[in-house]
Amino acid sequence: MFCNSLAIFDLNNNVDISKKIICIVLCSLFFQTTVCSQEVIPTYSDYLTDNLYLIHPSMAGASNYDQIRLTGRTQWFDVEDAPNLQTLSINSRVTDKIGLGGILLRDENGNYSKLGAYATFAYHLMFSRSTVDLNQLSFGISGGIIQHRLDQSNFTEFDPLLGSNNQNDIFGNMDLGISYYVNDFYFHLAAKNILSIKRDLFYSDAVPSNMRKYLFSTGYVFDLNPNDAWSFEPSVMFQLREATDEMNIDANIKTYYQLEFGELWGGLSYRNSFEGAEYTLDGEEIKDQQLQVVTPFLGVNYNKFMVGYTFSYQINSLVLSNNGFHQITLGYNFGKSRQRYDCNCPAIN
């Protein structure tokens, strides 16, 4: 069920307090975990580690080089069966205007898991007169097949009537996206999970059929001195979930430093939700906890290889674990590189 629609929790009644704290924390992590598992590919902060195609289908083949990206994410090392996610993506420009891509994913959260595969077609309109100015408008569409699985092998310990059979279902989904780059400025717009498909895995009306979510991000890359090796990229990303009007925003700053063999980069991201989970500690005063996550990230491009690391830490007062969320991104750029543009546009050049 959606977390923000839950009843208010009273931590002073007879229910075990540790269970109630866990429930509150899980609700406040609505956008960060797969507890409310309506999202096919969760939107974390890995898009900041040169992995834009993972959430924006319009970025398939948008870069001057073809890309392979592998990610692994683990949450709460001290929590058994904590959520973990792995993705493998590849995208390439096959003609002057057409890009193709594919994504494989595995997402696990305790007894619940999903496997998925996406294929992407993108079309790129080039308005540039030469490599002096970048002016590119891109459109993308992704179609995917996702299998959801509920492992009930341990459920008989609590209810023998459930049986040991695993529950599975398979459904399709679709994403749409637009990206625009003009010199050092860019924006992305994506509509995720646009197919309304009711799943029967949980046999509950609390699981909505509307999984649609909208992403909008924009940023600008600049340098303080044209001859300096440093450049800076402030950006924001806004997310809206249609079914519940839940929203959050990322405020990011990313820094690049040019090296002889490649590029060193890093930065900081802050995510804040506009809604929260309500609870009470004294039986009277109602308190509200909004999701707040700080994510430092660091990476390096060495020739055609890329390595990135992100660490996300929830700064709320009630948390399930202080170990945070760890993610590693490995990348390789392949194929014949197209001519570079004379701009601060690391996602393209």
C-alpha cells in the first residue's frame, strides 16, 4: 500500500516498539526503497555517474560514443535480506539519427524480487551547423517485460494454508523521453511506466494499477576560466508520481577535472520529498518525517573505462540503519567515437 496513506502510528501502545519504528522508517523511504514496489527501475542517484540512459530512453545513442554500464546497489549491510539492485545497460548510435539500447535488471527485497528487460529506440535531430555549437533534440521510447516473484517458501512457518508455491506474474511496460542539449545547457523529460496494468501477485486493491511517474531534470555546465581544467555542473531533478501526487526533488552539484588520461569527477546530491509519514511518540503530538537523503559521489574516466561510486545517507531522525546505501557503477565506452563538440557537455562528448 502507499506509505503516505497509512494510518498514524502510536508508539506508546502495546505493539512492539521496534516493529513500529521499522514501519515508520520504511514508509519514509518510499522513494528510496522497493518497499512500495510499483516502480520498475527505481530512480536513485546513479544518473549522476554517467548513466543517464538508465532512466532517460531519449539518451540511447545520444553521446558521441557507445556505452556499456553495469551497476550494483546494496542497502543496509547490517539488515538481513535488505533491498539490492543490479542493472546492465548498453546503448549505441547505429546511424546518424538513430540510437538503440537495452537494459537488464534484477531487483530483490526480502521475499519479493523482479527481473526485467527493456529495449529502446531513440531518434536524434541535429540542428548544429558544425562542431562549434551543439544543438541536439532527442526522442526515445522503451518497451519492457518484467517478471515479479513472491517467494513463499518460508511463509508456512506463520500460516500453513499459504503453501510453499512461489507466486509469479509477467507484464509489459513502456517509457517515453525527450532530451535537449544546446551548448552547455540541457534538459530531460521522461514519462515512466506509462502502461496501466493491474497485477494480481498480491491479491490486493492496495496495489495500484497506475504506476506512472514523471521526471524532469535540467542543468548547466560551466567553467570559471576557459583555460582551466575545472568545470562545474549544477542541476536539479523533479519527480512526480501520478497516482498519489507524491513529489520529490534532487539538488545536485557535480565537478569535473580534466586529466591527461581522462577525467576525475565527483559531487553531492540532496533529495527531499514533499510528503512524509506521520507518527506519534507520546500518543498526542503528531509528527511528520519527510525523506531526506544526502549522496556524495565520486568517479574517474580512464581512457574508455569508467568507475563511479555513490553513498546515500538518510538524515532523518528515525532510520532503520545508519549504514546507508552503496552503489558502484562500471562503464566502458566502445565503438568509433564521433567528433567532439566545442562545449562543456560531458554527457555528449
